[in-house]
Amino acid sequence: MKNHFNEILKSEFQFVKLIHKSDKAECVLYRHKKLNKSIVVHKLNNAHVDVYSVLKRIRHDNIAEVYDAFEIDGKTVVVEEYINGITLSELTDTMSPLGVKRIIIQLCSGLSALHSLGIVHRDITLNNIMLTDSGTVKIIDFDIAKLYTAADTVDSDTMGTVGFAPFEQLGLNKTDERSDIFAVGVVANLLLTGKHPSVHMFTKGRLGKIIRTCTSIDPRERFSSADEILENL
């Protein structure tokens, strides 16, 4: 598999640039020589391979498309759609409630598709949500995503981004769709105020109520699903 994959990359694709590299992952951009189509190749050290097996089946406007995933030399290699746009972390100003509403609707639509297949992202942050030139929201970076079941009691690992990950994701309880919902509230608040809700929470109107419910410390007090957020919007 390794030689076959490398041969295809070398013969059919042109290296464009190294997007990111760390001790846990490497992300490289390639362009097909004939089709002029760009792809992103991730090499991950500790990804859940079973998650990518499910992600390959998803075709959704608000989720970065996974073309293929396999293991080589103990690493998970993921071939993924290249998205031409910016991450929400690159926005320089706060947004209006209407603009945030449009983003949250698309974000929750994508999360609903993930959750319906038993996937919890576990790292919904401004860095992992992209906005294309046409205004489409794309969820990216499934490095620490996992499949969850009702039988889970606690997570076997404690991962996530500080400030976006709820307490149960730090090994205190199991993570499920409500962990991603907590992060949705943090994202919405940051887009509206530029601050984490623990510092300054947006309280006006329907969005204020949604943020307060999403970011409740007790997961039982949050929305039970992304679809419930959509109903409230």
C-alpha cells in the first residue's frame, strides 16, 4: 500500500506546500497534474481509523469530504478535500447576530450528520471551522474525533482544545454529541463578542439563550442534539 500510494502521488500529483507539521500530524497540499484538482494528505499518529471509515461515507455540504483513509507504517493516512477559504479564527472583527446565525445553522447541520452516524468531533474550534469564499461553512480536522455509544462511561483519552472542550471531555465523564454542542456555544459567543463566554457572555435575544444553554456545565442541561439548536434558530 505504501509504495502504491507514493507512486500515485509522485506520478499524478504535484507537491504544492506543507500546510502543517507537528509531532502528532503532518498535512500536505497536492494538486493533480491533469485535472488541476487539489487534495490534502494528512499523516496522523493517533487518529481513530474507525472514524475515518465512517467519514468516507459522508457527503455533506458542511463537512470536509474524506476521499480515502488507510494505515501505513503505524500512521493513519487521510486523503481529504482541499477547501479554499479561511478559518473562523482568521476573521478580524466580531460578527452581527444574523451573520453568526447563518454560520451556526450550517455548523449544526454538519454536526447533525456526524452525530447521526455516531461520530463526536471533540475539537470544534474557530481553527477547525472553515468559511469558503461563497460563505459555506466546512467542518475540518477529525484527528481526535471518535465513535461513541450509549454504553460508554468515560473516554479512554482526554483530548480537546482548552476553552472549547467541556469538563466531561477531560476524563470526568463520557463525551457524546452534547460535548460538541458546548463548543458550538463557545464558537457563537466568540464570533459575537470576541470573548469566551466565561469572560463575557452574549445574552441578547434568541442567540443569547442558545449560547447559555449550549455552554451549561451540566451536559444534561444543554440541548440534546444539534437538531434541537436548529429548531430554536
